[in-house]
Amino acid sequence: MEVFIIGIGLIGGSLAKDIKKQHPEATIHGIDINEGHLDEALEIGLIDAKATRADLVKADWVIIGIPVDALTQELGGILDAVPDDALVLDMGSTKEQICALVADHPKRRNFLACHPIAGTEFSGPSAALEGLYAGKTMIICEVEKTAFKLQEKALELFREIGMRVRYMNPVAHDKHIAYVSHLSHISSFMLGKTVMEKEKNERDIFDMAGSGFESTVRLAKSSPAMWAPIFRQNKTNVVETLNEYIQNLQAFKNLVEQGDFEGMYNEMEATNRIKDILNGIPILNK
Amino acid sequence: MEVFIIGIGLIGGSLAKDIKKQHPEATIHGIDINEGHLDEALEIGLIDAKATRADLVKADWVIIGIPVDALTQELGGILDAVPDDALVLDMGSTKEQICALVADHPKRRNFLACHPIAGTEFSGPSAALEGLYAGKTMIICEVEKTAFKLQEKALELFREIGMRVRYMNPVAHDKHIAYVSHLSHISSFMLGKTVMEKEKNERDIFDMAGSGFESTVRLAKSSPAMWAPIFRQNKTNVVETLNEYIQNLQAFKNLVEQGDFEGMYNEMEATNRIKDILNGIPILNK
């Protein structure tokens, strides 16, 4: 079993760990434009060997965990390079562009469009975690466009590493994920920015920060190289979520300005229902 | 040692637990307008007895953990009711109004204005946690206005339960805390609201939510009864932080709309510095 991981960071590296655990006989090959990451991945045992695009000719599996802009540039060539029975899957946080891009590729049936709802705010090979995917959701788009045998192969792996699978069309995926993921990241980055700007003049402001602040700005530690391409590709949806979010903030600000106690209270009480919703998310309640 | 806890929820109840642990001989009296909470507190052993305002005549300690609007209504009367050597301290999240309110009270020297940077998104007696305050910051305002002996008494308790102490003036406190606490709560509430509004029509949106979303909306579970009064009392500062936050979101939205990759990247990279800042917050790194 020859597995190629293209992009050996948090996402690809964590999957490498899980595959190695389930399939000790597998050889994990790493491909990465960052030579330092590749050396590190080899050193910490994430991969068995360094490889290049030319080696893909012997691939059984190709797993692509690179920023979505690089993904759109590379996927066509990767599909060209693999054998006829190889399975190529991506792990990108946007799905519409990538699915459109390879719609007519002669090896479209070798490709499975995936998005694992898993991760941390860290990046690079050292961020890879065994068991990252256990209990998490794998979203698969346009499953019908992938060869049956390869669908089965992928589902078997996802089952082995403890994932639950949801099928969506790529347009709905990009729209929904803008709300529950992309918007959270921007809200967190801008919150961090707002407080840091203040801190320039107010040195001990962070001395007053508690776990609530930490929780809301955690995502502001995320990798810009990964997120800038996501926001660019999912522009329309991201802008829509931002408009709605800004509108809601503006409305709440008006309530504060007017000292409208009841209005503030009601808004917060209505939003408290998020408790039940979060409790209903299986991946958060393992 | 006769300790009166007024408001026996997350904040007061947690302190009751810590005091009982450090001073098993202390009698903890509970006062609460919510009779159900009082019964619950007695049942789970947070307090030894139920009490009323009239019992304050025998108090050594009075700890007030009630919403800040109730606090401004009650503090004067509480000070009137306690003996001359009692220590009264509040735990409110705003300090300017409360300090101004009692500035000329004949028992001003019996009062210590406190704000513990500790808590969770839960509330009520059952939310009380032993050790909640260990390693956390206690902000004290206008310490010089409290009698020496009572200052010492309070500091001794804070030391016993593992808190570090920071002194600030109430105006600076309210300004800074708006950034690192109040704004986080509003950003979280409005994020929850934005996504829930979308969910009305898109049932499976939350199926796609991961731990990043959970982290950014955690504070939206917080108690409106506690937070609406805070936002009302700290109106000017809260509106200022919201203006800056909305401005930053708007600017980022423009970058997304313009497809300005470099602009987005730079904003996020600059904000990544929050990593070092968060690592530098001792309470988050025990």
C-alpha cells in the first residue's frame, strides 16, 4: 500500500499517523514544497520517505492537504500523474472551485472531494496528532463522480479512523461552512486585532484577560497561508456571513447605546439556545 | 468566622467552597432572592444556613456575587447593616459606578471593590467549582479607601485560594475589561445569533460545526441576567470597543471583497502575534 501525502502538516500529517496505525504495512511517502517540513516529517516518523511528483506513478493513495489555492493549481497535474486505479482525495475547506475545475478531467473518477471537520489552530508536521479524526465528520462532495471501488476504499479508511460521513453538494458545502467555520475565524482574527491595537497604548490590558477571551481569540493563531486562500475562494459566501454578522453587531451596539436593557436581555436569551445546539453536535460530545 | 455570601451562584458559590476548604470552622450563610437557589445551595452543602439582610449584623465577611445592577441597588443598604469591623467585598465585572456610588458612604472603609477574572459560561449554585480561583487574577480598585486591617484580611484569603492580585483605578478597569471580556461576550453572542438565524432555513448547518465554532460561541451560553447589566453600566466603553471591532470587520470584509490576498494575509499574520501574548498570560498557562 503506497500512500502519498502531499502537504505534510497538521491535516496530512495527522492522517499519516492514523493510516500508519491502521495499516502498519503501508509506506507513507511525503511530498511538500517546504523541504524543512519534509525533513522534520521524516525525522519524527510521520513519513517513511521523501518523494516527488514523478513518484506518483506508483501511488495507491494520494492525499492532498495543502492550501486551497495550491490545490487548484496542482490537482490536475496530480491526477495526470497517478495510475488508473489510484485514489486521490483532497482535504480542502472549500469545494465548489475544486469540483468545477476537475469536472471534465479524464481521471475525474479517481478523485474524491473531501473536507474533514477537524483541526487545531496549529500547523506544520509537529502539529500532527494521532486520533485527530476520531469522532469527527468527513464531508464528501459529488461522491457519485468517483469510481465505486475507490469510494469504498475511502469509506473503509474513514470508518477505520473513526469518522462519520456526510454527503453534500459543493455549493451547499461552501455556503454552510462559511457560517460555521470561516466566519468564526474572521471574528476571532478581528477580535484579536481590536484588542492588540488597544494594547499598543495600554500595556497591561492582557493581564486582565481570562479564559473567555482565550476561547474567542484561539482561532486567531491560525495559519494565514491556509486561510487567505480559503477566504478568497469562498468570497461570496464569506462576504454574506460578514454582512449579517456586522449587522447583528451593529444592532446590538444600538441596544447598548440606547441602554435598552430588555432588548439586550432578549437577544442574549434567544441566543442561549446555542447550548442545546452545541449539545446536539455529536463530535463535540464524545 | 461568620461569612455571608449574597448571591450564591457560580461566583459566590465557588468562593464559598474555597473558604470552607481553607477555614472549616467558618459558618457560611447564604442570601439570595432566588429561594430555589438558596435551597439548592443548602442541599449541595455550599452554605450552612439560609439568612436574610437582618442577619448581617453578626457578619465578619460579606461577599456579594450578584448582577451589577442589583449590586448598585443593594450595596449601600448592606454596608448600613454590617458591624463596624466587617469586610464587605463585591465581585462585579464593572467598577466605576459602584465605587462612585459608595464614595461617601460612612462605612466606605469596610468595602473592598474586587473583580475576579474567573468564571465559566454556566450559572447558579450547581455551577460552583472548587478551585475556580486558583491561579487567577483578582483586580482590586481603590484599595487605599479600605481599612488597612480589612485589606490585609482580604489579601490573606486571596493568597490562600491561590489568586494573584492587581491594583487598578476603576475607570481604567472598566475601559480595559471592555476589551478583554465584554467585547468577547458580545462577539460570541452575535456570532451564535448569525449562525442560528441561518440555521432556521438550513437544518444541517450545525452538522458541519467543529471545535473552532464551539470555541468562538462558547460565551454565548452566558447568563443574560448577569451580562445585560454589565453592558448597561459599561456602555461608553463597550460601544467604543464595538465600534473598533465593527470597523476592523468591515475593513477585512473589504479585503475579501476585493480579493486582496496580500491584505488578508498580512492582517492575519500580524494578528498571529496573539499566540505570544496568550502564552504570556500566566493564568492561561498553569
